[in-house]
Amino acid sequence: MFAARLRQELHATRTHPREISGARRAYREAACLLTQFDPTRLRRPDEEEPTGGAILELVDDCTALGMKDRTRWALKPEARRTALRGLAGPDAARLALERNLGHCPGGPGPERTALAYLSGEPPPLGEQHAQELADTLQAVLWLSEIPGITGLPDIGQVQLALERARILQPLERLVRDPFQGRTRELDELRAYVGVPTETPRAQLKQAGRSITAFTGRVREPPLVIHGPGGIGKSTLLAKFILDTLHDQRDFPFGYVDFERPTLSIHEPVTLIAELARQLRVQYPGCRAELDELAGECQRRAATQREERERTAQLNRLSTTRPTLGRSASREFQTLATSDETDLIRRLAGIVVRAVAAPAGASGPPLLIALDSFEEAQYRGSPVMGRVWALFGALQTAYPRLRVIVSGRAPVAHPARTVTPRTLELIDLDPQAAVGLLVSCGVEDPEVARALADRVGGHPLSLKLAARAAVLAGNETAPMGELIRSLPARRRYFYRKVDQMLVQGILYDRILNHIADERIRRLAHPGLVLRVITPDIIKEVLAEPCGLRVETPEEARHLFEELSRLDLVEPAGPDAVRHRADVRAIMLRLSGNDRTALTRTVERRAVDYYAARDGLEDRAEEIYHRLRLNENPRSVEERWLPGVERLLAGAKQDMSPRAAGFLAAHLGGDTPDHIMADADQEDWERIAAREVEDLLAQGYAEEAAVRLAERRPWTPCSPLHPLLLETLSRTGRGDEARREASEAIDRAEDAGCAEQRLELLLLSARLAEEGGDRESADRDLQVAEGVAAGLGQDLEAMGALLARARLTSGTPVDPEVDNQLARRLRQLPDATLMDQPVLVRAVAAEVHERDPRALDHALEVVGLPGTDDGVLEDIGTAINRAVSRQPELRGALMKILDAAVGTPRQRSEHASVIGILREVRDRGTLNDLARRLLVLRDDSGELLAGVASAMRRGTAGPSARAPATSALMARPGTPTERNGPQRPDEQ
């Protein structure tokens, strides 16, 4: 604000640009090696004390940084570059920097790195971590502009070292604390990968395997590291990778943590993109190829997201789910698997060329480590099926592939081709446990041994014990009392219970050291809340904890004191929560003397959130209702679409019954004990999702096994139509038709309207497959009537679309297309926009009878956005139309050029597909398609081509040529010349 006002004042009195004065040049040189500075304190090399002259001299050369209560400026890039190039040499740069080094914050930074180079004492590149390398890169970029500078490292080498360090940065964070024990586990990992082990016993075992393992012909299955939460799976994996890279730097690797927001465990193609990104750093000679592959992965990911959304739309309606929806789901899984295996083979080919192993010799191992993989590990998971396909394709191309997964114990999956090896992490051995306690601050080794004997070897328990010991001051009497308060360890059968009890006692001890009694009263009951704010302290926590908080100011004071505890972490603006690890411990403990207090807090939380609007408030209300073990059916009445993402991860805080309810709504892994205790309705939803996933992957027999459980089902269970689907896919069509008839009657008697619609569509499909089109048409007419009677227009249109497709080319009812077109035109645009895929399918179906319906659909919902088949359909139609009607060439060229927008030389376009791709990138493809419909095209090619493009992604009976033909080659590739010519080139 000050800088802006000053600049305005100065500009008001200035009519011509001011020439650079000597003072201005000197201040620029003083600031050119500073990231930021205080203009009131900046000193020229000839100034002993700051005069503030920089404020006037540099006002036009700087940008003000948004520092609260501080004036901080930074030189603009051009002014910095001019100043650096104008310095007399390295000595002048060093003097200017030394004069103003006080502007820099303490610790490392580009300024101190620059000074080290200018002083002839540069830090070794090989010893720097990521942040230090970032500082070095910035310093070298600055210094390289100074005349006469020498001794700088190559900028490309620094950049490469920085990129590699950033790959390793997440691993280094995991082993920031001293690593203890796990020698056996590390040796097992080394032996699996095929790098030298450390212990004699492991070396002997590895020697026996080396005859085959080092030839590269023996393939190893994936290895899964599993164990309870907090046991150190990720830390072990990080330690192994860093140690191995230190000793064996010349082998390719990739580390993928699915907790990173840029990766999606549900999109394996993002895994391939991340591997390509990391390998491009390890093999700079292949950077261009790997960059291209990573870009292709991102494009495929965008296409898959659109296809998945189209599939989800078709599965939302009862009248499209059993016909278009499930076939689209199956097609999506098939095409996604095909795409991903093609991309992983390309990646393997690049790696094979990069490592360049001598002829006849095996290359180094290719290590891929997958961390936080638990979310994908459940029965029937489509992600697991696609990952197994990736593993098989990659190992075929690169036999010495080694995949290490950190997650839960392996689960059976129909796509699994080999049995994974497992490495279960258990407690640390006594020596390592003592070492961990000592490294965490327990000063007396004897005390550490006594604590380890009581606490055991669970790393989280040991860290809590160390924290409690440090708070006790490491003094003899308090330490003895702490040790005596812990139960003696019992047999293995009780280990899990013992750990929970020990961790709970230790956490209580830590809370008891909170100095402020009011904060101590709030801390433990506050554990049951997922978020704590000043208002929640006042309205929910204070009264049950015996505190009087009457004003917002008192609540804020308590909140600020609570926020200073190292046991809480930020949860948003003016909000904190207890750390996830300790909160999980305490929530698992039940039956303690504070249960009544915490239940009171949760009941008040329910009242607090129920009185408020918004998804976040509703999610918290549902969370606490479930924690209070309210009936899931009554909680279901409070459910709102969109709360799913806000309740992710809440299952671990719940009783099995409540966890079953959440699993039914959220999906993902559901352990057997939760399935067993879930309400019947929730079990059926969980099972239905699993069966849908299995059917989408083509595993009908496995789906039948799940469908044989927990009979009889509720009348409106989603499993009834899935049973018919499974019977049909396992070759029991007659049985499926009989069951369909009975299920339709049961659904009608029970008032299950949506299920009845789905069953009628399924019955019609089964009848059509059996050759009984009349019965199929009757079922569809009934379904249309039921949907119309319910006022569900889109469901009715879905049933009518099925009739139109059934009667296409038959004399059953030639007016169906007309009815369908009228329904499409009569529905409000807002309704149509809720189901773009259905609207496109309907418009494509009726395009011959009613081209206006096609135009209206283009206006309302448009063409599929990323499907390259759309471009192929329209491009082929344009060229066919010109071939049959040459007089259309001029009009078509005007439409194409107008859609591209910028006039171009025609030789720049290799084909009409190239033009259409540019049109799509500009967002004018829908307008182009609508203009094609108004051309007088007697051949009908343009109309048919636009209709075919609209049908893409609807699993309808259209030409579904794969987008791998020469037509779909990327612009600039040689194969694109083989595609359709531009109309003016024919």
C-alpha cells in the first residue's frame, strides 16, 4: 500500500522516464543478490549505515511483498538482471552481499549459498538435500550473470540433482528420526530385490538363490509389507530404498505414495505418469520420451475421468443401469486396462533402452515401491484388477521387476496370477526398543530397558512412553511411578489389548502434565470431536467439562491455549484437532471412567451441528450420531449427497455396525468382521457394490459366490437385479427369466418402484436375448408407464430409448422414435443437463426422424468432451460428404476455418482431424457440429456423422472403432497424413 501510494505521488510529478542515476544503480547492485529486503535498511557498498535512500531510488524497480506489519521489497527480474550484469565483478558482488546479509532470515538460503561461492568455499553438491539444492540453483542462476565469475557448477547438473533430491524428499522425511532395528526385515527386502545383504545368515540364503535370481530370468511376485497402524511400514520402506540407492545408485526405481493429492489410487494411469516423471530424472537421455509418455498418461487420465462419469450417469437411472450402464462399466474396465497395459509396456521399453544392459546379461532390478495402498486392497476391487494387469505386462517386458507394496495383508482377487510374498512387521526387538526410547529423550538406559519391558516394541507406544518420560523430567521417582503404572506384558493373545491399554495410560500421563487445569479438563473429552473451534468450546465442551465460558472472548482464549499443545494440529481457520495417531488410540479404548463424559459431549455435538446448515455440519452430526450407536436407519434420514468425502476415514472410529453403515455409503474395503455385524440393508449395499465391480471385470462366477450369502434379502435389495444379471452371464438365461418374473411381482407388492423399473428393463433384455421381442416390448411399455406415473421423466425416457432400440428395423411400433423425440424436446433444459449421456443417446437414436432433436441436444449438453472418436466420426463424415457432393467443399472449408478462428496457411493442417482437434481445443466443436447440420447435404453423411459422435460413450449400437487408427495420430506425426484429407485437398 505504501509503495503504491509513493509510486503514484512520484509519477504525478514525472513527465519523462528518469535516467538511471548512480545512486539508483548502487542500490540495485546492493539488492540484486537478495531474495527480498527492507528498503529502509538497504545499504549501498559505500554506506556505513542505512539512510533509507532505497525507498525513493528503487520504487519503480521493485514489487512489494505481502508481509504483515513488515515492509519487504524484491527487485523485478529485469532490474535484477541489469544490476547483476553491471557489477564490476565477483569481488563487488561479495562486498554488496556482505553489507546486506542481515536482511536474510537465519539459516540456509540462496544469499548465503551465493556468498559461499563468491568466497571460494562452495558447498559440495552431492551432500545437499532438496532445499539446499534449490538455494544453490537460485544462487548459481544469479551468479552466472556476473561478469568474470568462475567456479560455478553447470546449471543443468544442479537442476538434475535438485529433481532427484525432490524424488527422495518424501523418503527422507520418513526417516528424519533415528531408525532402530529391523535388520532382518531389511535383509529380506535386499534379498528380494537382489542387492547385497548385511547379516551372514542372509548372505548365505541369498547366495543359494543367486544362481538364478541374478540372471534376470526368474520372476518374483510382488512383496507386501503389512502390519498394524503405526508399526513403521512406510518408514521401513523409506529406509530400505535410501540405503539401497546409497550403495547401488545405478538401478531404476520409482516410489509412489498414494496419499499425495496429485495421485489417485483409482486411476492407475496416474501411477504410470508418476513413474515416467521419476525415471526421466534418473535417465536424462530418455527425458523427451518419458515426458511424452507422461503427457499421454495425463491425457488418458482426463479421458478416463470423462468416460467414468458417463458410465456413472448411465448407472444412476434404473432404466439405463441394466442395459447401457452395465455394458458401459464392462467396456470401461476393458478399455482402461488395455490403455494402461499399453502405456506400461512403452515405459518398460524405454527403461530397457535406458539401462542398456550388455547382450546376454541381465539388467539391474527395476524397483517400484507403492506406499499407502490400503484403499485399493479389497475383494473385487477394479483397481486391483487393473494393477495386476499392469504388473503382468511390466514384468513380461522387464523380468527383473521388483514391486514392494506397503499396505494391508494381501486379499484374494480373481485377477491375481501369482501369490504375493509377504513381510509382516511386528514389534521392535528389545534392543531396538531401548534404542528408540533413548533417541527420543529417555536419558537413563536402565530406565529405557524397564520402560521397553512394560511398553513392548510398538513404535507408537515407545514414542508415547518417551514423551511421558521427558515430561516427568527423567527423574528417578516420577519415572518409577510411570513404570509401575503400566501393566506387565502378557501372552501374545493379549498383545493388541495390551498395546491399547498401554497407549491409553501413556496418553493420560501426557495429558496430566498440561499445566493449565482448564485446558487439561478440555483436552481428553475433546478427543471425541473431529474439530475444535472457539464456538465449539463454548457451546459443546465447556459445560460437560465443568467450565463456565460465558463470552466469545473467554472461548477464544481457551482455544488459543489449547492450540499451543503439541498434541493438536491445525484443522482449518480458527480450528484444531487432536493428532490422528493419539486420537485413534483413545477412541478405541472403551469402558473407562470418562465414558459418560465423552458421551455427553457427543450428544451436545449432535445438537450443535443439527441446528446448523451446510454439508460440513451435517457430516459432523452424522459422525457423532453413529459414534453414539444410533440406529443406522434413523441416521440415514439425515444423509445428504456430498457428505461422503467429509466422512472418509471415519470408519475406524466406529463400532462394527456403524462402520458397516458408512461402508455401505462410502465404498472401499470392508473387513469380514464389519460385514458380519452390519445391518442387513447395509450388508446388501456393500455386497451389491462388490458384485457390480466383479461383473464389470467379467468375474460372474465370483459374483455368484457372494450372492449366495445372507439370504433372504430385504424386498427392495439391490441384489435382486444383480442376481438376474449374474444368472444371465453364467449361462442360466431361462432361470434368470423365471426369477425376473417373480422378482418383479415381489417389488410391486413391496412398493419398490425403482427396483421394479430396473427389473422390468432386465426382464426385457433377457426376453430380447431369448428372441422374444414382443415380451420385451411389453415389459418396456410397463416400465415407461411406471416411470411416468412416478413423475420421473428421465427414467421414462430411458425406458422409451430401450424400446426404440428394441424396435429399430422391426414392425413392432414404428412410432416409438417419434414419441422419443417429442419427449426429448418437451423436457426442460435443466432436466436434460442432469443426464447428458442419456440425452446424447436419445438424440442420436432419433436423428433420422428429427434432426432438430440432435441440434437441441448439441445446444444443451454438447458432444463428449475428450473422446477422440468424436473427431474421427465427424472428420470421416466431412470427407465422405465432400466425396459424394464436391460442391460442399467451399462451405465446409468456411465452417472449419471459422471454427478454428485464426486464419492459417492450409499446409499447416495435415488432415481434417488436425483441424477438428484445434477446434475442440478452442471450445467451438459443438458450434461447428450444429453448423454442419444446417448444410444441405443430400447424402446424409454429415447428419449421420454428428449422430455417431453423439453416441460415443453411450454403449449403443454405433461404430466404435478404436482411436488407434492412423486417423487419430497426434498432429505432426507422420501417420496423420494417412487420415482423411482436408476437403480442399481432395
